Amino acid sequence: MESKSSKNMTQKKQKEDPHISGIAGTLFGILLVAAVVGALLMDGKVTDVWIGTYVIVLTLTGVYILFGLKVASQWEKAVVLRLGKFHALRGPGIFWIIPIMDTIPSWIDHRVMVTPFSAEKNIDKGHRACRCRRSTFLGRVGCREGRTRSERLSNCNCMGCTDGVA
């Protein structure tokens, strides 16, 4: 049996998703390898100050790419805040942020979510009992406001149901 504090810790770990793309990780790794190989090749030919500068510049460039390059999937959009104020809604695709100034508090998922309901017993206009099955489709309407639109669709076959959404 887990305690409440351990459940909260696992929820916090799941929430913290830096959304680091594979492209950014690959470029970061390439730049680090280039820094190490370049430092080994320059050893003895160039002063240590230039080697240190070379390694620091490549490492900082790699860190900037790692945290600045973002990729949103086809069904995602990112809310970008610059210094705490709304700046842009980015995605889907590849985009850049400035790591210290920009933050992404939430990623909006645009996939359609379907919630089925069990059959309900209704009474139609002719005072007959009928069974209706419903599904609710949820989708995002306003990305900036984060509103959700729901449509109720029914596959009711009874004669007396009004407008198919009894």
C-alpha cells in the first residue's frame, strides 16, 4: 500500500515532461562528440585557452539546441509564454524557443476523445419505451482559451425520439 506522499511524488514525476525531441538530443550528442574530438586533435597544436574556448562554445551551443529546439506532434500545440506573458501558440512541427526567456506551461492535445455511454431507457412521444445509445465527442475549439466543445450524437432507432438526441 502506497502512502499519499509517494503517490504525489510519482504524479509530480509524471507531470514534469521537458518534451526534448530526438532531433535536439542527436544534435546535442553530435556537438559534444565534435567538442571532444576537436580538443583531442588540437592538443599540442593550439594553446589551451583556445581549446577550452572551443569546447565551451560547442557545449553551450549544444545545450541551447537541446532546450531550445522543440517538436510538436501532428495533434499537439504548445502554449509559449515569454517572461510570463502569452507570446505564441506553436505547432505542429518544429519550432524554437529561447530557453531562459520562454516557457511552455502546457501542450494542447487535439486528438478526438470519444466517451461512450450505456443504453438508456427513454419514453418517446407515443409513450413507448425505447433504448438509446449515445456517444460524446470531445474536441478543442479555442486553443487560447482552452475551451472544450462536446457534441452528443445518438444512434437511436425509435420512431418517437425527437431530433435523434433523445
